[in-house]
Amino acid sequence: MTNALRHPALPYVGPFVVFIALLAVMPKLGLEGRVGLALWLVVPAAAIVAWSRGVLEFRPARPWLSIAMGIGVFVIWIAPDTLIPGWRQSVLFQNAIVGAAKSSLAADTLADPWSLALRSVRAILLVPILEELFWRGWLMRWIAEPDFRKLPLGHYESRSFWLVAVLFALEHGSYWDVGLAAGVAYNWWMVKTRRLSDLILAHAVTNASLCAYVVKTGRWEYWL
């Protein structure tokens, strides 16, 4: 193994970079819906197994509160569009910078139960791990101290706390408003619990709730 592959940030950053690279590449490959979704699931999962298993633990300190946190973030996520018709149609959420609230999945994919299952598994099992490794496992510490291993998980520093929340919001495009609220909530929960497993659990519950809501209501625009 080369020195580059031994970089201490690799377990936290590598899977996220792989996932984002696929986000850019997959639409250009023209793969059939199920095949593309399966590839988008397997490749980042392999990166997590190869690089990140040494820094992961699945023993949340506050499991029930983490579940409650996840449900709370889900409620925050759908609240503006549920309570205020047309909220997401504002120029604040539909513009050249943040894009538009519409699904990236083709209509035939949305009609295929197996494709919906693959998309849901990715959101529930994969995304919470790779995003929490990156945002709150690494970046929240790295901004405060480039030698991030000197700081414990959940270390609070106002600049890193708010910058990570803003960047997390921008990652979610036209849902940047609820993305910011979610980023603040997740950051706060990391400061409180100081455990990746609590954040992964909360994030997974949010995504599971959102997947169930999307499939039940057909609000596919939530699946950017």
C-alpha cells in the first residue's frame, strides 16, 4: 500500500469522494436503471469496507434519542413544502446556482420496484455512513485543526460548526434551507454524543423516513 493510501483522512474522505465522483459520472454512462443504481450502491460500499472499517463503530451511546433526532430532522425536511404550498417554487430554491427540486431518476426507473428498493437502500444504509464520516467525522475537526486526529470527535469550534452546516446545506441544492437546519441539528448532536454511530443512526432514520414518505406520496422531487 502506498503512502497516499495511508493518509489519515482517507477513511473519512475517500468513500465520500467516490460517491460524488459517481454523481458526476453515472449520468454519462447511459446504464440501465437497475444496473446504474446497483453500481452506485456497490462501489461506495466497497470503498467503505476497504478504507473506513477501522474508524467505524456501531454502538450508539444514545440510540433512542438518536432515532428521535432522525425523525425530527425528517419533519423539518418536509415541513416547509407541507405547510406552505409553492414554497419550493420560490426563486430562492429554483435558480441557476442551486438547481431545481426534481428527481434525477427517469420515469421508468420510478415505476420499477427494484430500482426504488436500490435507491432506498443507498439512502438508508450507505449515505449516512459516507456523509457522517466526511462532514462530522473529518471536516468538522479538520477546519478547526488540520491535524484533525489531535481533536476528538464532536470537538466544538464555532467556525467549523457553522461552516460545515453551510456546506452541508449547499450539498442539498434547492433544499438548502432544510439542509442548513439539518446540518445544524446533526452538528449539535455530534457535539453532544461525540460518536459517529449516533450520527449514522440519526441520519439513517431521517433518510428511511424520507424514503417511505417519497414512495408513499410520489413526491419524487425529494430524491435529487
